[in-house]
Amino acid sequence: MESISVDKAIFTTRSMRRLRPDPVPREDIEHIVEAATMAPSAGNYQMWAFVAVTDETIRKKIGAAYRESGNYYIRDTVLVDPNTDAERMRVYGKAMYTVEHLAEAPVIIVACSTLAIPNDSAIAAGPFGSLFPAIQNLMLAARGRGLGSVLLTLATDHAPFPPTENISVRKILNLPEGVETVAIIPVGYPKGQWSRPRRDENLKVLHWNSWGN
Ligand SMILES: Cc1cc2nc3c(=O)[nH]c(=O)nc-3n(C[C@H](O)[C@H](O)[C@H](O)COP(=O)(O)O)c2cc1C
């Protein structure tokens, strides 16, 4: 398969919510998880684990848990709030597609921390700051194989809106104590086109030598 440059992967990887149901080769899932593990981690503890869910029954259970949290937070909280700005209405409007269709992704990868994450942000920064670079590696490696993905944190152990009526993702996956869900990443061949993510383009985030320059 034709490989793409690192720059091309970075500049064309956006959230792919609309995924085809076609199965993803096992070798590709193994590759993108291996790519995830090339990320840096605090103290090189490599405190990550990934559960790749292809089983339709389990995907549907995860989809139900996510739908409950997504409906509660996105549909019934953000989208009905008169203070929600237009850009957030657009972003969260799109996010509702995932709320309704998560289980249709052929693979749902649940990224876990193998260290329990405390509320203390100074300590939590270690595992979170290790998991998310790994997840980004995974998403870029997926892009390299023509696979789309989107990073979800609702319905995980550290989301402010875990499901209450549905069984939690950690229970669905039978995670042992101390292993915690950090993100849910549906992966599959995209229905949409790759394109540059929608971002501010004028490099206003860059300051030279001191703030404001
Ligand atoms: C830490 C983090 C948590 C996120 N959680 C969710 C989520 O729970 N549900 C969702 O639909 N999107 C989630 N997203 C995806 C963002 O909405 C998305 O990346 C953002 O709107 C930018 O869109 P783009 O990736 O297409 O550029 C999350 C992204 C990040 C970085």
C-alpha cells in the first residue's frame, strides 16, 4: 500500500465520524496499536492498553453506553443551551452523528490507562499525558492505512458524564481494577474525504521569545 508523508498525515487527519462497516484487517489494527506504543510516556511507564472490539454484540453495548452519555451531555445540555456559540453548535451537531452511530464502526478501540488515575491533576497529568500522544499516534497511523477515526472521551471512566442507565464500558470489557478507560476510538474506512482540519490559520498561537510577540 502507498505510504503518505508524516506531514500529509498530520495535515489531513480530521475526525472521521461516518465510517463504512467494512471489516478492517487484523494486521492493520495490530499495526496502529503498535504505532500507539511508540509514543513517549511519563517515565517510559507505557501505562497504556488497548481493547479492540470487533464483536457486534459488544460494540452495540458500548454504543448504548456512549449514546446515553452523549444524549445527556451533547443533545440535552450543550445543544439546548442558549449560550452555546455557533461554532460549538456546528461541532456538537456533528458529534451527535457519533452518538447515534458509534456501534456501526467495524472496530472500536478503547484506550485504557493501566495506572489508576487520581483526581490530583499533577499526578493525573502523567497517565493522561502519555495516553493522548499514543492515541494521536494511533489515529495518524490509521490515516496512513486509509482508516478514519475520532477521539471520544464521553462515557469513559474520566468523563464528567459516565452512563447511569447502561452498563459502563469498563464493565462491558471486564477491565480489572486499576485499569481505567480514557478514550473510545471508532476506526473504519471513511465515507467522507480527508481534508485539512478546521483551524485558525494565522499562527496566532505562536509567540516569539515572549508572550505577545
Ligand atoms: C480530549 C478530547 C476529547 C474529545 N471527546 C469527544 C467526545 O467525547 N465526543 C465527540 O464526539 N468528540 C470528541 N472529541 C473530538 C473533537 O470534538 C474534535 O477533535 C474537534 O471538534 C475537532 O475536530 P477535528 O478532529 O475534525 O479537527 C474529543 C477530542 C479531544 C481532543
